[in-house]
Amino acid sequence: MALLDWSQCSAVESIPGKVSGAWVLRNTRMPVATIFENLEAGANVDDILAWYEGLDRNQVKAVIEFAARSLDAPMAGR
């Protein structure tokens, strides 16, 4: 499975030295991976917003929607 190109998602950023350069929600230290780990464990968006202070619902939804759209996109070479 191909990796997502998070640089195409305006809700996230990767800054060297900030959370080891991991993709995080813009203007936070919340790694994108943490959102998906929580969803995989059975959490929903409301749970994540309650557990991690300072997150913006629109950013979290944008990350999830970006991943979903990326799964629907045709892959090169198929």
C-alpha cells in the first residue's frame, strides 16, 4: 500500500525538530498517526477532541477525509 502524500493536506504540517518532523495537525503537536491509532482502537472524533485539548474538529475531519479520498484515488501503474 502506498504512503499518503501528507504534504497535499492543508490541515497538517511537518517541521524538522517539532515532534521529530512527524506530520502533525497544523499549529499543534498532535501527530496524524495518533488520530488513526485512536480511531483504530474504537474512538470517534468526539472522543479524540475530548481527550486532546486544543484540537480543532475541522482539522481532524480534514485529515480523515484526506485519507479517505486518497484511498479512492487511482494509483499510478495500476
